[in-house]
Amino acid sequence: MTVMQKQQEKHTPKPQKFRVYGPVATVYGSSNTGSWRILCPKVDYEACIKCGTCARSCPANIIDIIKEQSECVVIDFDYCKGCGICANECPVKCISMVVERG
Ligand code: SF4
Ligand code: SF4
């Protein structure tokens, strides 16, 4: 490898790894939406019937349903956009969108 090639390699940024979540996800680091989301889904676990509709309808694919635990709807808030689709689709309306920052 020539000196010039070594210098080029040294100054070329290394490729970064990104988590890709579903069809609306992007490869940009800014897909971490936790810093700018305004509304945040809040689940009423007493009313939740663990149907999984929210997980299937979330465009970012960041909801896991873990039926064995009492707080069964696990949302990755680093990537939640606060779009409210999960709240709209929930058949028993046990997800409410709460203001996270004004
Ligand atoms: S608010 Fe939108 S992005 Fe966040 S969990 Fe619900 S459907 Fe997914
Ligand atoms: S859609 Fe509603 S009832 Fe179904 S798992 Fe999600 S929060 Fe629970």
C-alpha cells in the first residue's frame, strides 16, 4: 500500500451501522426520533388485551408484545415517532398519546 493510499484510508470515514426498522425507516442517524418526538404513546396495561394490533400497525416496527409480562407492550422509544397510529388502531383504545414536550 502506498503512502497516499494509507493517507486516504486514514481519512476515509468508516461505514456506520444503522438499525433499520420497517418501511419508513431511513439509514440516517436522525431516525433516532426520541429527541424530537412531541407526542408519546402511553399504554393502559389494565385494559390491554395483548392482541398485537399496535405492533402490526406501527410503521416503524418498534413495538414488541411480550405476553408473559404485565407491561406487555414494549415500545422502543428511541425510534418511536409519536405518529399515533398504534393508538388509532388499538381495538380497545388503551393507548393514549400524551404530550412529551411542548
Ligand atoms: S406512535 Fe407511531 S411510531 Fe410510535 S409506537 Fe405508535 S405507531 Fe409506532
Ligand atoms: S393494540 Fe391495544 S390491546 Fe392490542 S396489544 Fe396493542 S395496546 Fe394492547
